[in-house]
Amino acid sequence: MSGHDEDLIVDLFSGAGGISGAQRNVHGRDPDVAINHWETAVRVHEVNHPGTLHLHGSVWHYRPIDVTRGRRVLHVHGSPTCTHFSQAKGGPLDRSEATKVRALAWSLFRWAKETLADVITVENVRQFADWGPLDNDGRVIESRKGETFRKWIRGFERLGYVVEWRVLCAADYGSPTSRERLFIVMRRDGEPIRWPAPTHGPGTGRPWRGAHECIDWSIPAPSIFDRKKPLTEATLRRIARGVTRFVLEAAEPFIVPVSHSGDARVHGLDEPLRTVTASSRSPFSLVVPSLIHVSNGEREGQAPRVYDIRDPLSTVVAGGVKHALIAATIVKNFGGHEGSGLDVRRPLGAVTTRDHHALVTCATDADRRAEVRALLRDYGPRTVHNDGTIRVRVGRADAAFEVADVGMRLLVPRELARAHDFDDMVLDRDASGRPVTKTDQIRLIGNSVPRLLAEAVIGSQFGTWPSLPVEPEQGELFAGAA
């Protein structure tokens, strides 16, 4: 633990560092103490927060009074394991295991009782507020939902804490993900609890940030028609719906001129761009991306789940990559003739004339227009009658293009990390330099809290984030919404 004389900052259940990063930005220094039972999480946390005392083991193993050595505690945060609270948890539950995991939340009460920290914040899934007695299958008894949660809250109130809670969406605070989380704030320092004012979304003057900001466009999305293992029909339906909805039917499709020669920067269609040739090795392609969910089948009658790349990324989970990027490559609809190339720095109106040169705005390594038509015919919505043609406006003119290929790849950990505002965070190696597996990186991210969301909640308590007007007696008001 650092030798400064300031009041202590503690991050219980610390993982990838979303909370600790928020604490550092709000308080101006790393948390003094971080505890986690998972060794990989501890070792990665050490890389990103070298000024922190790291304790590896169960949170129950360390007595708060021993860890703090009697010093005053300014802020404690806890994100106890949410596995047995989450709606993503399917199937029968092990009752004893569920009870054990849920009991971790009581460790926060122990910290409150022994340290009387000024401020305690808690983050979890919204179903945490349903915490109650379990039946023999490990599920909450419907008539007793929230019973244990209310008992837990009353314990803090008896210690002198004022307690309030709300469900907040990360996208409203500048994170490019739509992840929703329940936040509980407890104070006993005499200051009112404050809630952060949204900075993005309706009524703020700033749009939600989209998933496209997280994508590394230099990573190619291989053609779905070249796969050795055929895609499932459910995945093909999602792809066809994504191409239909976000490419063929979109009023303003999201078009990305992409470099495949190492340039990761996305170029706007109104920006200067190097000459695009008709060669199969052209450094640029035009793609119309969308996202699909690659696991969990739809219910009968439910439309395939597809997402606009401009919307915030849906929740990242710890169990593996669930998001796949669909990139529909488009070419000029001029009948397959070859041309000498097109410099898109010129006004497009100068090259959209239908002539015998048939200039191409981009090149693809394969022409799969026939396969695309078959995909749309066999798996697309039955109400759609489209042969794969799209009209795209570039600059002050428009032209007809055809979908020449459809690529798909899973998002990589770094892209998922960006959705949680971990742009500069080290996740691929631990403090000793040992590499962290992709599976563990995704687990770290899936278990994490988007940093900006955490910073908004914590910062509003300590005056570093704009807050909403204080509303009296609002804790119970938000219990029903949780």
C-alpha cells in the first residue's frame, strides 16, 4: 500500500480495471487496494495500476480492518460476481453454488461495518435487486423476489448510510456500448447522493457513440462463401437480414472505404483518398458493415438479431465472443467491365456517367454476386425483392453498386475493450510479461464495467462529473425499476 497520508480508496473484486481506471480519473491516483480471487485478473491489474496493493484470494480471506490498518477509507467499490443473478444465466442452477456466490455481496457489508467508509458504490446486473430466497432448482422464489436485497440494504442503513440505486445505460455516458447496470450508492459523510447527468443520447445534443468506433478496419473479414465449415442456418438468416436491413434497404447506409494494406484509419467518403484501382490487389475496398449475434438462437417467430454499426455495441459477456462483424463489399454496377481506376478525390459526378470504361470504385478478390443473390433469396426476409443492388451517395452524386461479397469475422478482444473505454489498457499480457489468452481477455472484458459509466457514477459523488438535481427519498423510487 502506498505511503501517502490520504484516505484510502479500495476496489473489491477488481478485474480488467474499469472501476479502478474510473477511480484513478476521479481521485487522481490508483486505488490503494485491489482484491480478486482470479490470479490472471490480479496480474493484469498490476500492469495497469502499479501503485496499488494487490491481494490475491477470496475477499472473505482479508479482514478489512487488517487491510486498512485502521486508516480512514474514502471510497470502497464492489462488483460482486453476477453469474447467479444475471438473466444470461440459463438452465438449472446449483443451489448451493448459487447461494455461495450470492453471499459475496455480504462482504461489502463487512467492509462497511469495519471501516465505515465515507462512500460505497456497488455495481451489478439489474436482477441483483431481485435477490431473494432460492427454490430447490436454484431460482429465486417468485413471491419473495427482492427480499434478501432489501434486508441487505437495511443492514447498511443501520450503519448510518443513506442508500439509493438506479439502473444506468453506459451509452448515455459516452461509452460505445448499450450495457445496462444497476448502481447502488451509499453515503454516510453527510453529503447528498448525486446521480450523473447523461452526456450522450436524446436531449443531450450529442449522439450515442456507435460500435463502428471500436472496429479495426484493417482486419479483413473473410468471405462467408469460402468457409470450410458451413455456417448454420440461423447465422445465415442473420447475415441475410443484416445485408438487407443495413445495406439494401438503408436510407443512408454506413459506407467505409477501408485499407487492407495496414492503414487502420477509416476514411470518410468526402475525404481525400488515394487512387482506387481495378486491380484485385487494390489497397481499398468499400464495405457496408453490420453486426450480428452468433450464439443463442431466436425464439420462434423472432427476427434474426442484427445491429446497426452506428448504434452502441450490445453487452459484452465473459463467456466468449458473441459479436460478429458482417462486411458486405460493394462494387459499381456497370456490368463487370474493367477500368483503369478511379481517384475518389475527384467529384463522383465526373465519373458516374455510364460509359464503356465502366470504372470501378473498388476491387474484390472474388466476385460472389451470384452467391449473394442466392443468400438473399434463400435466407432473406420474404418481403424483400432485391437482386443485391444498392444506390450509394458519395459527395454530391450517387451511383448504383452491387453487393459483390459478404465477409464475416468475430470481433477481437481489443475491439471489445474499446467498447468499455479500455483504449490504452494492457490486457494481452500480465505484470511478468506472460501473454494472456484471448479467452481470458474476453472474460476480463465481459466481467468489467465500462470505464466512462463508472467514472460518471463515482465522479458525480466527488464533484468531477456533472450531476442531476438531488431528489429526496429517491432510493425506493428506483427499486422497482431495478
